[in-house]
Amino acid sequence: MREQFEQIKKNEDVRQSLISIRAELRGGQGLKELKALFQEEPEALLSKLGHEDAKVRKNAALVLGSIGTPACRDALWKAYGSEGQRFVKSVYPEALKGCDCGELLDGLKERRQALLKEEETPETGKHRQEELRALNGLLARYEKPKGHRFTGFLRPSDVILVTHRDYREAVLKQISEGQCVLLKAGVKVLGGNLEELMKLRAFRELLFCLNMDEISGEQAAEKLASSDLLPLLKELHQGEGPFYFRIECRSRMTLEERSAFTKKLAARLEMMTGGRLVNSTSDYELELRLVETRAGGFYPLVKLFTLPDRRFAYRKNSVAASIRPEQAALFMELADEYLKENARVLDPFCGVGTMLIERNYRVHADTLYGVDIYGPAIAGARENTEIARMTAHYVHRDFRDFTHEYPFDEIVTNFPAKGKTRNGHELEFLYGRFFDRAEELLRPGGLVLLYSHDPAFVRRQMREHKGMELLKEWPMGGKEESRLFAIRYVTS
């Protein structure tokens, strides 16, 4: 570090020395030494912000930002204002992220407004977007978004409920208001009642539709800026200030192509809305989702993180093997005709209690029992169930050793899958023991509602356990061709 610093002091091979210092800093080394050298002779680096070589100015700015002293900040801010090269200008707000910029906020905001009003040209467009992105990142450290409150529950809205593609009708039949259309991804509801829709448990997410057709990548920013996006956001919310957004692009593009496309689009959209939409990597209030069509354009949708979704507020705890709550809710919806009111229900692989809780939401049970060998999951299940304001008995034990004084009416469970700690042979043995125990723990006529990633093992056990009668099975897809089974225990 001292060698490079001495080279810079002598104005010898300055650019390469600065690049070498940056490389060492990126490796997590040399910062303490650099700060000490800077303190000895600050002008050696500060003077390079006025160097005739633009790339020297660029690298010097980034090095000074790493040092981050008030002297560095003041010099960077002055150089930022006088910099004439656009490709260097975006580096200054990036460098200033290493400094305390509380005193510069007014000036930084003014620069952002000037950028938003500036007319874009092919020559300046890329660097203007880079500078704006760096400025937003810097200001985000000091400007906490004021936030908007969702108030649009009474407004009829056009939305898409994203569901399991094979069981869209399970959600469709529960919708009482609005005009419904089945789509590949779920159910589109025109004029939907948001208050009622947010009570449905079996959909994955709700997306708002915009009043616009498919858009092309080149026109995306212009079309979105002139669409009903901003009026929709204002109509659904209370609160002042810009809306913070991110872009999710689902397309056949490579990751690198998608990243470049979304960055450019976000910057252009921010400019074309005069800063009423601000791109942010955190604290965003909405996601603009662009879904590529067969024709190569994009269908735009909006996901609002301001819309309260309290359907699964009980799910404070989860573990790696936990089932998604909306999936568990779908299982109960599909098996509704087989569920018994005021039943005694057992989950021998209960995890954090999701299957039991969703079972009780769908049809009220008299008694809920959960058993699991994993202690942290049992602790999480107890807390989740308490949040759901339900009562369940959780036992930290291997289900093969579990006994109970009276038989159960139902066993509902998400069966464990193969993994690092369980191979196929061990899993097949576990299925056999499960069916043995089911015959011991269920009353005659009792129900097994079993979600399995290995349906071949289930069918093999059904052949060996003659007292088990298959009522229905639902394909759930996935790599393992998973299935939901409804099985009646007739007799042993």
C-alpha cells in the first residue's frame, strides 16, 4: 500500500496505482494502512480529483470514498459539482456512500431533481441512469420512505389470484363477486371485492391488472408511465411522496440480459414519472411484474406489499421442510367432503403445525394433536397455534412411539421426503411403519389425508394394508410427481 501511495505522490503511474489500491481494498485488506498514509499527506490523493485524466479522477474518487473522512466528503462533493465527464459523474455519489453525507442532503436532492428533468439523449442516457441509480442508493440511506397506507378495500378491482394451475376451480368456486376468467396462472377477477378475496386461503398471491395490452421491451417505460399505474396507486392509497418500486421480469432472457433490461427500465420509468416512482432495492411498496408472452412482449402486473395479507399471520415460525400455508389450505379445500366436523385429528409429522391449523380453519376440529421428532419445530408449532388462537397438543416424540388413550378420526400430514439424512430405503421403511401405526391410531372409518412426494411408496403400502381404501388422489406436480391422497381406514 505504501509503495502505491508513494507512486501517486510522485505522479508516477498514478492510474495503475489507484487501481491496485482499489483491488487491495476489495480484498478486505489495507484500509487501516491507507487511512494512516492519507492522514500523513492527504493532498497526495485529494489533488487527483482535479487530474486531467478522467479515469484517474474516477479511481481517486472511489479510493477517497473508502477512506470516508469529512475532508474526503467535502472534496468529493466539490469535484462532483465540477465534473464534466458523464461517465465519471455517476462515480461520485457511489463514492460518497462511504462518507457521512447528512449535511449534503439538500444538494443531493437538487441534483436528483435536475437529473429527472434533464432531457435524455442517446449519448447521455446510460450515464444519466447510472448516476440516478447511485444517487438513489445514497439518498436511501438518509431518506426513509414515508410509506403509503392501503385504503382501497371497497374499490372494485381487476386482479389475478395466482393458484395451483391444476386446481384453479377450487378457488374460483369460492368467489362470489366480480366476473371471473380462468387463466393458466390462476383466476382473473374483474371488479373483484378485495375484502372478500383476501379471506380466501388457497391462492398464492394477488396481482393487480393494469388497463393496458401487451407491451414491448422498448416501449415499456413510456407505456407504463402513461398507463393507469400511477392513478391506480393513488386511488388505492393514502399518503404523500413517491412510491418505491422494484421490477421482477419473468422471461426467457438470461440473468445478465434481465438485469440489464430491468435496470434500464427502472431508471427510465423513474425519469418519465418525474420521480413519482422511485426504484429501490429495499423498502419497496410495489413490484412491477413483467411476464413475457409467447409473442415476445410483456404482460404487466402489480403486486402491492402495502395490501395487508393476514391470512397466514400465525406463521411466525417455519423450518426448511415446512409446507407453504396456502398449499396446506388448498389440500383442505380439495378434501373438504371427507373432513369431519368436531373430529379428533392427528399429524404425526406436524412440523410447525401448518397442516393442523389449516385443517381447523377449513372444518372445526374437536381435538388437534401434533407429533414431531424435531424439538425446534414443536416449539414453533406451539407458538404458531397460539397466534392462530387455537388449541392443539404437541408432543416431541417419534410418532412410532406415540400412543393415545382414544382413537383418532383423521390423520392429516405432509410426509417427509428423501434428503441428506434419509435415503429411499429408509423412507420406504418409514412409510411401512406409518401405515402400521395408522391402523392402530385410527378408528374404523377414519381418514388419512396424506401429502406425499413419493406416491409409489404409498401405493405399495396400500397393496399390503388391505384395510386401507383409496378414496381419491390429486396430482400436485413437481419433480417428484407429488400426490395428495385421501384414504379411508375400513378395517384391519
